[in-house]
Amino acid sequence: MKLVLPILFLLFASTLHAAEAPPLQRAELGDLRLESGEMLRGASIAYRTAGTLNADRSNVILFPTWFTGTAEQLFTFDAVALVDTSRFFLIAVDALANGESTSPSNSQQQPGLEFPAVTIADMVNAQHRLLTDVLGVSHLHAVIGISMGGMQTFEWVTAYPDFMDKAVSIVGSPRLAPYDLLVWNTQLAALELAERCECQEEAALEVAGLLNQLAMQTPQFLAREFPREKVDALVQQGRAGGAAMNIHDRAAQLRAMLAHDVSRSFGGAIQRAAEVVRADLLVVTSVQDRAVSPAPALAFATLVGAELMELQNDCGHTALFCEPEETRTEIAGFLTRP
Amino acid sequence: MKLVLPILFLLFASTLHAAEAPPLQRAELGDLRLESGEMLRGASIAYRTAGTLNADRSNVILFPTWFTGTAEQLFTFDAVALVDTSRFFLIAVDALANGESTSPSNSQQQPGLEFPAVTIADMVNAQHRLLTDVLGVSHLHAVIGISMGGMQTFEWVTAYPDFMDKAVSIVGSPRLAPYDLLVWNTQLAALELAERCECQEEAALEVAGLLNQLAMQTPQFLAREFPREKVDALVQQGRAGGAAMNIHDRAAQLRAMLAHDVSRSFGGAIQRAAEVVRADLLVVTSVQDRAVSPAPALAFATLVGAELMELQNDCGHTALFCEPEETRTEIAGFLTRP
């Protein structure tokens, strides 16, 4: 299994085996009322499926996307290998604002800066509509997500606690830690600069790309993989990754992560949010993660009595890549256990 | 003793006792030939002194400045408390390009983008000129520096190995580690954006300010000192710190740090650079430093058989602040030992 996140695609392109993604499907949800009260016009959700839905529709696993990720990437980067599709029916779903589902970059009615702010809860509510109204799925075997997908997982188990049997958050968070807020506010500041500053839009995006690369890394990992003389190439990769971004989509997802807090519906009390969880929960964290700090996920796991897998390697937010077999075995066991 | 770095001035302003700095002195060095071969026109070095020079001029300690720092700050932040001025004659010297010595912001002949690139070696060569040609000092008891000051210390002991008895580098480096190169290239990219993009210069500087704040921190420190609801204030502080910067001075110092490598004069062989060191060397590092990685300093220390003090706290690049008494005691002992 090759399990990699986008940034590592750049770093380890040669080690990737590219998998083919199943075809894009699309559900039209019409106008969606957002958490803010604003309306998202003509909302459309993109998704891709694998495996076979069984007769009583009891084998569905939902896999929402990471920050800037698409359902297609979940397949091409083989993240879906975490799920045994000979047994489960996998629905990989594109988050709102990610460029495949309705987004600032593709909305006809609310393009660019006119796109209303969406939240992690809005992403989850749209997925709930997709499942119940379009696909006729009223219960999930599991939700599983990585990074921003893990944030959606925490939202799912607190907003729709009876909707799934199991849930897996991998380097996700019930709400960002102080350090994470500083990291992502910094990247947002670079993007907002690009949004306002047409003279140097690409250069501002390159800064955001470098920031993203930085957030994924640890000094130990870089020292091992990138001797000083190769760092220029890494810097160029970070710049190029940034230049390829859609500013508004990326900024919209960043704002969603920054506002994310599963305790918001519980008067800010994380304990009360934890009390509603019914799903069996597996929380996977990376001890040196500097993009999504493990502390809030670990604290939440303790409150709900969740299973824990704490990755101890020095790969930072991309820890999964460094222990793919161990992680896959643990998650496969968790998902199939009666 | 309150020993703090600029960023912590923002965080712990209330705990600071402001010390008075001795008056600014200035030495005119005329035109300086730089390492690049270019000429720096009308070079002027600013410095401040404390203590009394003894009759045989044998009690001089040179203290160059950190990134964006001034000799004045070494006093107002009380970093100079590391040196006993009842015994030593302290010369705190402003680095080239820092705003007090000749800099893009104050040069009449080569202002702003016309200012030639300077290196850490150029800073050290100018200080050597100041000492030998202006102050009549032909030997130092010690050189001591923090961060970029520590980089100048490594340059001093390899470029002028017989010029001092002792040297102390605190969170400095003989050359930046791969992670550091990524950190500082990212900040430089933000500054270069501001240099080119007049429409949003302040916003670009704010991004650089946030980046600097981020590089100083660890997740653990922030989680302890800044609950989520206070992070907005921290973000505003980072932005304000950036907005107060002079772009060109800051970019010039960043480029100097990025190019810094004491092995350059030794065909890239760090072992050969280490072999020329004559001074007793004390290397102070911070295990969780994400601005200047400890690894290159530790490796160099091993090569020269230097004394080591590895700060284990979770304060990152500002580790000194969290163990001021322990550090001061160690350094005072090292400086006074026969």
C-alpha cells in the first residue's frame, strides 16, 4: 500500500503507484441553508464510489476529503486502501469549496469573493443530505477522514451521533489547537493578500505554498531526506505547489478549519459534545504533527473512551506515509471488528 | 535577570524590566569591500559599550546582534546580563543592515534595493575593522551571540581563530539546517513580495511578522500560555510586529543568514573549518528550536570538542527565556574560568 498525502506526492513522486479513480458522480442539492444563515445557491456535491452496496445498505463507509484534496486524490494517492472495498461500499465525497463540489472557483451564482463562508458543519450537513435524500442511505457503517477529513469525522459523530457505528479520525481535530490557529491564520493571511493584490497574486500564492510545505514537515525528516544542497529544489516545489492553487477555494477551506469547533453547538463545552457520541471512535494522531496538533483529538478521545493510535515517527502531519502498513492494519481491524 | 528576545517582549511585556542602554557610538569605516567583491559605500558601524576597558585591553567581550536586533535591544532586553560588566568591557555591536549600522534603510549612497548583498562574514569583517582600526583592540576575551549573533560567533572563530580566547553561540549555527532554510526562505518570499508589491506592502509584512512569530514557538508552549480564545490577540501581535519592520533591512539580514556557511572558505568541508578553531567554545542549543535547528551547531561542537548546554524546555528558539538563571550561571562560569 502506498498511502500518501498531496505534499508527499511532490516529495516521493517516484515511489507512487498511481491508481485509477472511479468516475465522478454528482448530486444536485439545490439551495443549501448554511450554518451562518446564508444560502449557498445551486449546491452540487461530487463523489466517487467503490465496492458494492449490499441489499440492506448496511455496508457504507463515507470518506470525506482533506484540505485542498478531492475524492479523486483519495483514490490516486490510494488513501482508500484503508477501506476493504471487497466488503464495504465506499463513498469518497468532495468537501464543499474544494473545486469539485460547489466552490468559489466553479459557482455560477456566487463566484470568487461572493461565495458565502462555509463551515466544517456545512460540509457534513451537505454530505448528510447526499446520503439521505439522494442515495437513500440512512445509516453508515463508518466515517473515516484524514486531516480536514478527520475534522469532518469529529463533526459527524457529534452532529449525527446515531448515524454511524464507527468513526476514524486520522490527524484530525475536534477543534484546532492554539499553535494550529497560528499556522493556518498565517497561511490565510498570505492567501487574503493574494485575494486583494492582483499585482503579485502568483507570488502570494507561492508564499502560501511554502507555508503549507513547512507545516507538513519536521526538521528531522527534512535533514534525513533533503541535504542542504537539495533544499532549493524543495523551495521551488513549495512555490510551484502554491502557484497551482485556486486562492478562493483554498481560503474558503482554511476559514472553515479555523472556525471548526464541535463544542459550538454545546455552549462551548467540549465535555458535553463528547457525551453525545455513540459511535465507536478510533483516533489516530502524529506526535510531531505541526499542522494539526494531536492534543485536542487526544483529549476528546479520552472523554469518549476512544481507541487510540499515536504515531511516534518524525514525519509530522504526514506520519501515515511513514507507517502505512501499521496504520492500515490497525484501521482495517477496527472497521471489521463486530 | 530577565532575559528575553524581541518576540517575547510582545508576549511577556508585563514581566519586562526595561534597562537603560548606554549611548550610541558610531565608527566610520569608509568604503568596505564585501565578500561578493562589491563595495559598501560609506560604511558606518554603530555600537554601545558597558564596563571599563582595562589597561592592557585584555577584558573585551564582543556581543553582536540577533536577527532584526540592535545593540540597544541587547541592553533593554537585558541580554547583556550574560556578561559581568564589573569585570569585562562589553562592546555590543549592531550588525550591518540592521538599521543602526549602515543599512538599506539609512544608506545615502545605496538605499533600499540598491544596497548590496551582505553576508555574515561581512558583518564579522566590519566588526574586526571596528575593533582593530578604531578601538585599538587586537584580541578579545570572548565573542558571544544569540541566534544570528550566534552565527556571527561561529564565523568569528573560523575566520579569525586567534583573535579570541573564548566564544559562546546561543541558538546559533555554523550553517542553517534544511528545515531552517525552508523556514527562512518562506519568510524571505513574503518580504520579497512586499518589496515588489506596493499595493499591499503592509499586508505582506504582516505575513512575514506572523511567520516570524510562528518560527519562535512550539505547540506545547502556546497551548500552555495561550488558550484558544487568546490566539486572535497573538495573531494581531504577529501582524503588528511585521508591519513595524523595515522590509529591505529585514530581507538583507535574511539573505545573509540563508547564505551563511562557515565551511565556504574551506571548500565546503565543515571538518576543515572546525580544525582551525582555537577558542574555547560553548555551544548552547534548544532541543525544540524550529527557527535555528540545533543539529549543525551540535555537530560542529562535537568536531571541535566544545562545551555543550542543551536546553530541554519547550520554548523553542526562545528557550533562553524559560531557563534564564541556569543559562546565565553556565555562561558566566564559562567566561570567567581561567
